[in-house]
Amino acid sequence: MNHPNPAISLIGVPTDVGAGERGARLGPETLRIAGLREALAARGLDVQDCGNVTGPDNPWQEPVDGYRHLAEVAAWNRAAMDAVYAELARGRMPIMMGGDHCLGLGSITAVARWCREQGKKLRVVWMDAHTDFNSADATPSGNIHGMPVACLCGIGPEALTHLSGESPMMAPSQIRQVGIRSVDEGEKRMVRDHDLPVYDMRYIDEVGMRRVMEEVLADMDEDTHLHVSFDVDFLDPSIAPGVPTTVPGGPTYREAQLAMEMIHDCGRMGSLDIVELNPIFDVNNKTALVAIDLVESLFGKSTLLRR
């Protein structure tokens, strides 16, 4: 997975079943129309579009016992998990095109399972405005796109924590969260109590994106598989309005590009999520285009040919 020209598989997972607004289900097709496959292929990469996985419709109901659409979320995540794992087993790099960020549960469960089978270490870089470390007791909404990190760490309903039959799929120490600037009150206590490594916008402001990414990417060796989970609301809404949960004060374009370039330079990325793109909230496809531009940086796009 550390080959400079990996074989890439695009996997669409078109659902907004874990979100509080409709429209993220259109994300995969929006990325296709904006030219994600063509942009990566132009970089000399072998890109295969595997189409979309399928799952239940969004019933758009109120929460039950603190969770909205639990059965539907579990079904979509199982489908995502199976699709991502299948591409890893083929020796290809999966790029999951969401869909809302509840799907990070399925994709990372697949990656964690594959890493365990291969004897590899897992590192997750979670690029997001939110920590997504909520629970039924702490969440004010019941939307499961605010819970996938907690579920990956074994906190949540068995239908989500045991997607692969085992739990937890990772420890909090295996994740690095970047760009955080919106955390629910009860969620703040959970983040603190579980020592979740969070690089929030205050820390980025204080030390700069370069130092943050140096810390985020530190201590990885050739046996480390790096998974990047890129929630488009990681970006400041001035450059990426096409998300349902905009939070002011996010990384600028230049900060985000630096982060992506440094991830590429580390040479460890083996899988990727692109989630929460919602064209209903976008302006002239602006967000899809900037997301693709930044993904190109993950695969080596830069101003100069660097050694």
C-alpha cells in the first residue's frame, strides 16, 4: 500500500441515513461529475470505479433510545465494510465516497480488520470539524454521524461496535483528530476521559499546521497503515460551503493543502474516506472541486517536483 502509484478503487456509498440533513447521499455522484476519477487517472494512477454499494432507504424518523435509524445505519456500514475490505484484499487502495460520516465506522472497521490479519499497525487521521465521539447519553440529536469514532473504540450499541464480530476495532491512541472546533458538552467529557488525541483549531492557530501534522504523522514505520477520513466540513465554510454542518473558523485552503501534502510525503496512506459532501448546500460545485483538488495533493500534486 506504500507504492508511489497505488491501484485505486472508488467505492460509492450513497446514504445520508446517519445525518441530520438530507443530501449527502448525492455525494458520490457529485464527486464523479466533478471529475475525481479523471483527476487521479491524470496523475498516472490505475483508478477503477467500483460503483455504489446499496442499502436501505432513509426512513427519516425520530431517535429511538438515543439513536436515529440504528438498523439502517448498521446495514449501510456493513455494506461499506465489506466493499472496503474486498478492495484491500485485492491489493488496491479503497477510496470510500460518502455519504455521511457515520460510514467511517464501516470503512475503518474493514481497515482495522485487514491490518490485524496482515500484522500491520493502524493509524487514523480524522480530518473533521467534529470529534464524532458521542453516545446516546451525550448526543442532543441522536444522529449517528456524530458517533462513529466512539463506536470504533467500543462505545455504543452492539449493532455498531461489533460490525466485524469483535470490539473495539481500535484504541483512542490510534487516531489523530485534526481541525476540531465543535464538540457537544457531554461529548467533551468523553473526549477527555478517553484521552482522545485532538488537534483543535486553537492548537493549530497557536503552533501552525506544519507542526500539527508533524506530530500527527510521527512514530509511523513501514509496518503502519495510515487511513485518512476526510470530512469536507474540516474545511472553513468560506471555501467549502457544500456541507450540512458548517462551522466557522476551519483550516484555510493553504493550511488544508499543506496537511494533505505532508500526508502524501509520509508515504503511509493506504485508504481514504471522502464524506459529508452535500451538493444541496453547495455553490456552483465549489466544494466538490476543492475536495478533489485536495485529494490530488494526497496523491502527490504540489507546486514543485519535490525530492
